[in-house]
Amino acid sequence: MTPRVHKIFLILFLIAFAATIIIYFVSDKNMRYTWYAGGSALVLYFFYRFSKQ
């Protein structure tokens, strides 16, 4: 995987992580949407962490 794509996964992970916190408070602590955002952040983290540079 190229370093550019590796950085894109990092940026997407950071956005998803921030979105998880924002969704938790904006949606009046609705855990369904928080779990969706957190799950996508986790998947993006694994893509970033276990991809070859």
C-alpha cells in the first residue's frame, strides 16, 4: 500500500473517531448511531494499523 493511501486511512479514522464523540452528544446520547460511528472508526483503524506501508 502506498504511503498516500495509508495516510488517507489515518485521516478517515480520525474523522470517524471525532464523529463518534460528536454523534453521541448531538443525537441526545443515542447509542445506536454511536455504535455505528464507533464501529466504522474501529474498522478504519484496523485498515490503517494492519496495512503494509
